[in-house]
Amino acid sequence: MSSAARPPRRRALAALAALPLLALSLGACGYGSQKDSAARPAGGTGSAKKLSADTVRIGYFPNVTHATPLVGEQEGLIQKELGGTKLRSTTFNAGPSEIEALNAGSIDIGWIGPSPAINGYVKSKGKSLRIVSGSASGGVKLVVDPKKISSVEDVKGKRIATPQKGNTQDVAFLHWIAQQGWKVDPQSGKGDVSVVRTDNKVTPDAFKSGSVDGAWVPEPTASKLVSEGGKVLLDEAALWPDRKFVITNVVVSQKFLDAHPDVVEAVLRGSVRTNAWIKANPDKAEASANAALKKLSGKELPAGILAPAWKSIEVLDDPLAATLRTEAANAVTAGLLEEPDLSGIYDLTLLNKVLQAEGRPAVDAAKLGKQ
């Protein structure tokens, strides 16, 4: 992706510290909706033997960009690999809140977007977390009201929603704005385009009411907006080489990784086998993800929304580390981050061990791996 001239960066870390946390419904841990996972029959070689931890607590979002944990928990594929170690899950609506829970010790492993992972790593000076696997690529679109916006040029002067200040889609949109030559203050969202930070659950209603003219959002929110009369003006995949960019990573608390590498390895084995099952059984996996979403939200997604959303996501194990480096540079360009030192943000040792055992090639950390 091309880069615009970078603005002064001195506000950088202060800006990171100021990134607000989106309020969530309180669960037992105080951060999200929490539940225990019940194992179901699934393929794999796990046993009932307990690993080095009694419980592992995972976090993820109730949306299709987090298909791996949705399906992996629903089908018992992750629990299968944990044996007698209990899987407990918590769902979140925002990456920064999930990072806070990870730092507070309320979860051990999380599926999360690249920008919150970068922010958490930088703020802790590389001490709080490691990215241990990829999970998904794609599934982000700029959807607009076709009555107000029919071309890229029409976006200028309009109100466009992103999920949260500093989240992955917010950074991507701010960088795209800079590429158009437009100016927006990254903190307030005011400028040539009004960037309106809005919870994905609220965005469809805001779009219907006309309070926003479009949104740069992940699936299934993008498909929900299309079902309300929106038009896809841009698929973010079109901006990336080979149409691939990391949308979801697997991160782990450094403390938990040091204390329980066998548990982390088991979760990664479950993640890898879940992704393989999704690819081998796309229709069943789509239905499984919808069943999981119904458990979490009380209702399933209509076929007209789920089908296009599901097709735009690619599950994968490769963290696409080179694209994370680019996304960090985009955050710098957007004025939300000072040039970060990401050396060591990846520890792919256990993932590559799992992949080797599955007869798969190792993945690369783009020179950002553990030394």
C-alpha cells in the first residue's frame, strides 16, 4: 500500500494511552460475557488428561472474523485438545477492552485484531503479550449510502463510522483518508471527513437513521448495512497484495505462555484443526458459527447477511506478519502511534511445532519473531 507523508509523531505514546475503552456488558470477570465450554465429540488426539493448568480462559468477538474460536468452541475442537483442562470463554466487542482483560489476568489467550495487539505490545514495552498465530484475513468493507455517496470523491465531507478509536478498522480508514490527501484529526475524528467512532452493534441503526453516511467495518456488520440498502464502495482486501491482510491474530499473555506452554500448544492445535475443519466443511462450519452466534446474542444471522459475510473471510494459521508491519506503519501515518519497536512481538515456536506435526510448512514472522 502506498504511504502518505507522515505527520509529527511526538504525541504518539500519549495518544495510545488515551485510547478509550468501549463499555461492555459486565460478565463474571468484569470485562465481557463469560461462559464455560462443554466438550463435544470432535476429531483429534486429545485425552482427558489435565495439562499444567486447570483452566484456560480465552477471549474473542462474537463476529465472523473470529470464526476460529466461534466454531472451535461450538464443535468442541479446542476443548478436545485440552483434555482435562477446562476451556472458559469471554466475548468482547472491542479490541482495547480485550487487551485490558489480558493485561489484568482475566483472560489468558485472545483472538484479536492487529492494532490492539500492537498497542498492547508497545504500551507494555514488549512485556505483556506475544502473537502466537494467525486466524483470519479479510472481511472489512467501506459500505455507504448510495443516495449520498457514489464515488470515492463523495466520501469527503461525509460522516463515516468506524468501530472504535485506534481499533484496526479505524487505523485502516484514517490511513486511507490520508492517501486521498484529506486531513482528519486522529483524536477527535474531525476534518475533511467526520470519523464517527460507533459500536458495531449500534452502527446499523445509525446508518438507517442517517446519522452516519457509511461505515468502514468488519463482517457481519458490513453485510448488515448492505441489507439495509448500503452499497460496498470498497473492499479493503483490494488495497493489499494478493488481497490478504491480517484481521485476526491469536495473542497470549506472556506470563501464561511462560508458565503453561503445553496449554498454549493445545489451544493452537485446536485452532489449526478448527481451521482445517472449516475449510473441509464450509457449509457445516457456517451453520456452526451461526449457532454459536445465536448462543451469544440470542439470535442467529439471517442467511442474506451471513452468506456474504462468511464468503469474505479466509481462516488461516499464518499470521501474515508482513501485513502487521504495514498496519503498524499505517497507525504511525494516521497519527495514532509513534514508530514502534515490534521486535519480538511474534513467538511462532509452538505454532510451527503444531504445523510440523500436521505435515504443514512453517510460517514466518517477517523478522519480528522471538530472538
